[in-house]
Amino acid sequence: MDIEHLKTFLEVERMRNFRKAAENLCISPSAVSARVRQLEQTLGLILFRRDRQTVSLSQPGERFKRHARFILGAWEHAHQEIALSKQIDKHLMVVGVNSLWEFLLQDWLNDIHCHSPLIGFRAESSTSKQIAQKLEQGTIDLGFIYEPPLLREMIVREISSIPLIMVSSEPNQNADDALADGYVRVDWGTLFTSLHEKYFPQRPIAAVRANVGSIALGLIESCGGAAYLPTSMVKDKLEQNRLFKVEDAPEIPLKAYAVYSMHGEDRALIEQLLQTL
């Protein structure tokens, strides 16, 4: 099976258009059609439903999409590792949820990159669900998430307990007022949601939601309001009186976990690197 055929299939699926996929791949629309047709002939399946206006995946195409992503990801990982074997000793695929890169993982990766030049990385952000899927498929070496997945033959290690505090752009504000006016609800995961609802059962529904702490921080700094954010993210702003802690709002702990294969060949290296977190 030609890797280029898989890339073309996934690009057509992403764009839902043969012409736009051709532009992105820098090939002709006829070449895109030929690659898809050859892939369909190889599989003995019709992957796309075509009409004059739209292109959509057939039912077999929907099922094949996940496998195509897995095959392509594994191929790219293997190719990169082999190609770099003369320059580095090890290469790791590391994926974390976006907000963890903001206040925990970036400094950790910086330190490794500066002091361990023979270790190569491919670092990405993704959702918890996608990270769990990629761990299960074996296409990533190390995942960082807030809620440990139920995966067999995986080591789940708590690496940090991150205190979240409610901060406001207004001084001396109580929790009820902060929740009522300009509150930005950050989605920190299921455990946070459960505790948030327990502490504030009569809370108004927030008009603004975000899944990244920096988005909420930017909003309340620019427009006013309040949000639950990691202490490390707002420490300097609290000291400078640019933000203020809502004193009667309870602190909510957020736990971060590292997940990796218990049988992976790089397990010892991963555990050594995690000691610095």
C-alpha cells in the first residue's frame, strides 16, 4: 500500500473536496482521483460518496479513516527515527493536552532539549481522547493528560498536583459576585467539573467558556471578569495587583498524569526524564 495514497485519502477526507486536496498536496486533481481510485481498488471498497457538490466518506471509508491515520503515523514515526539515528541516540513522540504545555511541560522540554542534545523529540498538543487513542495504537511514546485513561499494559504516573484558584480582575470580590459577572468557565476536565458543581450548585451558567487557561486569562485581563486558573500562571499578576484572588472561593486541585507503555523499549529513558518533572 502506497503511503502517498493514504496521505491523499486523508487530505480529501479533511477538505471534503478533491480540488482543494490537490492544491494542498501540490498535485493535479486528476492525480488525486487516480490515487484514491487505486487505493479503493487495493482495498476492494468504495471510500467516498461523490456528487457534483460534495465529497463525503462512505461507511467503509469512515472505518478505514482510523486505520489510515494509524498506519501513516506509525510510518512517519519509524521513518523519522531511522533517518535521525546517526544524529541522536533516542527519539520520543510526546503529546500532551494543550494547557499542560502552557504551565508545566514547556519548561521541562526546554531543559531536556538544552541539556540532552542526543534525545530527539516530536512534541504535539492534542485532546485527552486522541492521546488515549494514540497510546493504545502505539503511535506515541508518552502522553500527558489530566484524567488517567483505562488502558491495559500502560503505566499511569501522577506527575503533578496543580492548585487552581479563582482570580478576578476586581479586588475584594466574593465568589458569588465573581461567578455572576464576567465569569469565564475553563474546562479543566471531569474531576474539576464535579468539584466546581459541588462547590457552586446555584451558580449562573457562564456565557463564556474556554478549554485553555491562557484564553481565559487574556479575556479577564482585557475585559474584566474571573476564572479558575493555575497558581503558577497568575502568580506574577497577583503580586503586581493586576489580578486578585477571590478569597472565599475554594482551591480546586488538578492532577496531571504521564502515561506510557510498560513494555516500551524506551521505558527506562522516559522514567528518567519524568524524574525532573
